[in-house]
Amino acid sequence: MRRIYHRFPRRCDLVFDINVPFSDAAGTIVRLNGTHEAARLGDEMVRIDFQVQVADQKISFLPVDEVAGLLYNLTEAVDFQIELKETLLSSERRIPRSRNVFLVRLEEVGMATECTITKTSSMTGLDALDLKRLILGAVR
């Protein structure tokens, strides 16, 4: 079943191919839900938390862990909403830095997967290239 969001923008920030089958690429994004990654940006340590939601009935998004059998029912295309929360890590405390929201569409293209990313939040911080790096790092 296709899980498409009807308001997915026609303008996109980035389109690239992932050289794995559609089901593997979708599974990778679903597995990112609830995980985090630590990175050094300049001289600051930053924690990036992932929250992944999937399109539901073309008009909204549901958390991926609330959709039973999600990976078994996906075919052709799927839209995800990925929220990346950045937190600055210091020795004394954790300081929220930004909340970046992206729409991600995966489409099956033969034995590869086409990935389209659009940033929907206006906050500075992570961009589509950063999300691409995170997704490709998780695929490998």
C-alpha cells in the first residue's frame, strides 16, 4: 500500500538515489525512530534525536511504532515526517538548540530507491544534506 501525504511539496530541497531496495530503505528510516546520534559541530558536542512518523490516510502522520505491520504493507512509495531535535551537550547541562522537521518521500525505482527531502521548519540548524548523510550512514 502506498502511504502518501497529499500536501507533499512539489518544490524539494534534495533528490538522490539510495542503492538498496525500497523495503530496505524504508526499514532503515523506520529503525531510526527513537534513536540518537552525537556529533561535534565546531567545538560543541550536539545530540541529534530522531522521531519518525509515516503518512496516514493522505492527510496526517502517525508515529511509526503505532502502525502495526508497517513494513509488510508498504509498496511503491511512502512519505515520512522526520523530526530532528538538536541538544547542545555541555558538562553542566543539556541545552535545546533546534527542532528541524523534514518531509521525506521514498519511491521504488527498480532495485534502487529514490529519496526526496524537503525541510518544512524554518529554524536554522540541520538541512537536507545533513539528513541525507544521516540516512546513508544508517543504510550502510
